[in-house]
Amino acid sequence: MVLLFKGIYRTSKKYLRKNFPGVYDILDKYKVGIKYIIAGCIAVAVDLGLLYVFTDIAGLWYLTSAAIAFVFSLLTSFSLHKFWTFRESSLARMKKQFILFLILALANLIINTVLIYIAVDIFKIWYLYAQFIIAGVIALMNFVVNKTITFRRENKTGKNILIATGIYPPDIGGPATMLAALARDLTSAGFSIKIITYADKTTAEKSEPEIYKISRGRGVFSYLKYFEKICRLSRWADIIYVTDTYSVGYFAYLIKKLTGKKYIVRFAGDSAWETAVASGRTRDYIVDFQKNKYGAKIEKLKNKRKKILVNADKVIAVSDFMNKIARAIGVSENKIKTIYNSVDFIKSDSFDGKAIASIKKQYGNNAKIIVTACRLTPWKGVDGIIKIIPKLTAGLGGVNFLILGDGQELNNLKKLADEFKVSGQVYFLGKIKQAEMINYFKAADLFILNTNYEGLSHAILEVMAAGTPVLTTNAGGNPEIIDNNKDGVLVEFNNERELSEAAVKILNNKEFSDGLAANAKIKLHKFNWSGELAETIKLLKEVYGK
């Protein structure tokens, strides 16, 4: 049937183009809408014709005839719209498209019934006039939904990548900086990039790549606006590259369910575990958290996260540790690819000599400078570092501890510094811009990250690039960066004795400290940007080609 109408349509076009070019130009301009109306009329004709045939000629009960006629009409309408009106010939997506088409048809029935009742019984409009208006409104709505969602045509280049994230410069931190570098270098590699992100301030200026900023902090309105925008942008994209597991990742999951759009999740952290720990609902280690059972709220978060990751076309784990967590969640091993973070896109000329000298002068006169940089959450262990400051002062003399970052534990940490009588040595500097943070790393005598969980720390890599020795824990992906006592020192999380002894050893032994820093710079070759970029491009091509 579709081929028959295609043939009739082409013949009519040729005739009009030859004999009535002006009419042809008008009809060609609005051809999709005209095709939509014709297909709809044909479906109605099929419905009415079969209803008559089955009832008056075949002698079936009229309700049985109506049901059969409806099915044939629906199939006719679907086929004409898919292969003729919108010319979306993908067979792989047909099942999902038909389900969407059927849902829309049933929704039309409900909407039509409700609106007819309101128009006739409440507003006293003549029922035929009301039906005419309502049918027009529903037809227009169906046209928009079918064109933009149900029969949206796939891009064929494989080069259109939508980066969907929650952070992007000017937001601070390694992940945001990495995304900017990724967008820049994917563009150089021939990809077309668009970015959607939450932001504190939205801007209207044009940029390359295109960046769409959704104002954060407006609750449900921010989420709705983000979802509306990502749906529109997904029509352009071949692949959605997701960096935030929950709100952004869930949007990509919903879009895939509705349209079949492919998406990749960059899995750098387990937000379900972080939420559970931050809210005091568990103190379990992240590995144990995957198999243990909790209350309804946490289980709901775990299931939502699992749904997002399992349905992704690929999951990029930032470390073998996160690869292990993804598998524990339920992601197939063949879907997961470990691609390490890197920081070598931060060049040596990124450091500001005057700023470094100023930091040393302010905090380093007759004192060793210790720095940490992280979100102030329970699992980052900043409290453990504050508790050893008296011991370090006794063993080293002057010590100043600079805390770069903000978070829920800020007030508790300030109280702890007062309690241990080190408030004059502990400086809460809040959020520091990326360009300034690396100067603090360079100025420091020691960087400590006393964390109970880490995917693969950008901060540690940045400190290694700055040439400052690293003291951290043997948790998460840290042992994949640091070989203990070779390019850094690893200790147990919140083990105050090990922390203090290691810090004193590093700060009292210049030869040992310099050796750690020198080896760390060599180790950084393993975490190179060209490798991360190449692996990402390879993965994008693999996903598109599936």
C-alpha cells in the first residue's frame, strides 16, 4: 500500500511541476504537512470502509468490526507516516516507534473524549463544531509529536556529539576542565559538539562549541527546563555523552527509551553511595554498599542508577576500581571501558609565579604548607588531617593547613579546628578557580588527600604535575595512580598514626620528598591526554557503528 501511494504521489508531483510550477512550489514547501493530512484521510477511509465491509457485508457484530477496522486503520496510518510522510526507514526502531504511535492513539481517544465532554456539556458548543475544532488541535499535536519524537530521523554522520553534564567551565575542578578540553579536541578531530550544562549564570552569547546553560538552583523548574532542552538537542545528536549519573543520566535513559538514541555514561563516582553516606543512612564501604540492602529511599536510588548504567550503550570507567563497581552494580563487562583521567592538557605555563610567591609568603613563612582540595564531605576525611595538625606542629615546627573546597562538613570542620586549638593554622579558602588552584598545589610542601573513596582523582594528577609530593589513602583508584613510597605515599583512611608519620617523613626528608615528586612526573606519562582522547574517539565510533 505504501509503495502504491508513493507511486501515485510521485506521478502527481511530476505532473504539477510540469504544468503548474507555482502550485508545485507551494505544495513542495509544505509537503510533509500535506502528506500527513493525506495519510490521515486514507487511514480514516480504511477505518470506515472496513467497518462497512465487516458489518454490512460479512455480517459481523458491529463492535467486532469496529475493533478489526481500528487495527487495520492504525497499521495503515503507522506505515504511511513512517515510510512516506516522515520517510524514516529504520527497521531497528520500528517496534519502539509503533509502541509510541499506539500510546499516542490511545491518548488521543482519552483527550478527545474529555474535551468533547467539556465543550458540549459545560460550554454548550454544538457537538459537530466542537469535534471539528478538537480533531484539528489533536491532529496538530500528533504531527509535532510524530515528527519530533516518534519518527525523528537519525543523523547519518556519526559525528554529532551532545555532551550532557552538570558542570562546565567556569565551574571549577578537573572534570569541568577536562570536558572543555574534550569539546575542543573532538571539534578539531572533525566532530560537531554541542554542550548542555547546569550553570549559576546563563548567558546568551554565541560560542564554539555551542553551549546551552540551564540555571541551577531552581528545583524542579531547572530539571524540567534541562529535560526539555536535552530532548530538543538529542534530535540533532548521534550520541549523548553523559557525565552525571543521576538527573542528566536519567534524562538520557528516558530519551533512549522513547527514541532509541544511544548514550555513553562517564562513570567517575557512585552518587547513590555518596547520598547514603552524606545523609547518615550508611557507613558501609562503597564495595559492600553494592550488595547490602537498605531502606526504600536508598534502594530506589540504587535501582535508578543501575537502570541508567545498564541501559547505556557504553560505560566509561575512570579507573579499574570504578570498572569493578560498575560490574558489581550489574553492567555487562563488555559494555565497560576503562579510560583514565589525565591532566597533561594543563601546561607548565599555566602556573603563575607571582601568585605562587604570594601564597608562599602568606602561609609559608617559618611554616610548612599542607594543602588538600576536595568537596567537604564525610568520606574525604578532612577531619582526620585537622586532628594530626598538633602532632605535625610538634614534629616539624610551624605548619599551616590550607583547605580548598566547600561542602556540607564546613561548619563541623571549623568547630573541630577550634576544639583541637589549631584554628590559627587551618585556613578554609572555599572554592578556588582552576587556574588559581594549581598555584596552591605548586606552592605547597605537601598535598594530603585522606579519602575513603576516589574514582580517579584529578586533584592528585594535578598535584603530581605541579611537582609537589602526594600523601593519600590506598582507597578506590588511588593505588592505580600512586606506587607506595615511589611516586607518593599511601596510608589507611583516617589512620592518624600512619598519616602523621608519613607527613613528617616527607616534610623532614628532602631527598625522599624530591624523589617522590620526580617519580610522579614520570608516572604521569601513563595518564596522558592524547591517549584519553584517542580512546574516547574510538569508543564513540564503536557505539555509533553498532
